[in-house]
Amino acid sequence: MHETRDLPPLLKTMSRLIDAALAVSGITIIAIVFVNAMLRFIVNMDIAWSLEIVTFLMLWATFLGCAAAAARSAHMRVTEVVALFLPPIGQRYLDIAIQITTCVILVMIIWFGAKITIRTWDQETTVLYWPVGLLYASMPVGTLLTLLFVGNDLYTLTVSSDRQEMDRKP
């Protein structure tokens, strides 16, 4: 796992913006749910748009959170078992293969997420009349950001792998 300070400047800035968006989303969700709960308790009234806004924010926070975790290489990994059976060079090649597989899966999610977004863009939400595609857009956008961070990890792995092999040769 690495820190965001190890990222290239553009990805570091992107990571900070994602973190800020997540913080604002979280605070907004808490505020809206709290105010809505208080209004229901005190005056038996409810904010009609609260559910739609919270749903949008939660979905976007989920996919942006995936990118934030990828920026730190904080997604779950099972390395203890692999370390028992593979030498360090084998672990590195396995890690590269896993990163490539992850990139392929992320590209597929982006592709199908974009198709869903386009198909649902003309539909509107019931209260705010926002495009439903905006809700689904969180999938390809968040996954694209995740792909950038995973791609950076893959690049770093392959470059450091090449450097290690060059250092071993006489």
C-alpha cells in the first residue's frame, strides 16, 4: 500500500479532489438525513427531494470511494498465502497479472456503465426531474478514475520490475 504522496502530481491533485468531494458528500448526506429526521419527528413533515439527493450522493460516493481507495492501493489483497508459495519475482509477476486483469475488468465496467448511462439519460427522477442517467453516470466516471490509479500502479510495477531485472544483469 502506498500513500498518495507517491503519486504523480496530476493523480495526486485528482486524489485530493476526490477526497474533497467525498467529504462534502458525506457531510451533505448526514445533514440532509438529520434535518429530514428532525422534521418528521417535530412537525410530522418530510423533505420530498431528500431521498433523491441522498441516493445520488451515496451512489457517487461509492464509486468515488473506490477511486480513492485505488489511489492509496488500499483495496483488499490476499498476499500472505502467495508469499508462502512464490518467490519475490513470482509475486511481482502475479501482481502485474492481477493489475492487468483488474484493468480489463474496469474497462468492461466503464463500457457497460456508459451504455446504461446513455440509455437512461432521457428518463427523469420523480421529484427533482433530474436525468436518471446522471445517477448511473457515477459507475463509468468513478470506474474511469479507478482505472487511472490502477493503471499508475501497473506502470509503477512494470517499470520497477524492468529496473530490477536490469540491475541483476552484468
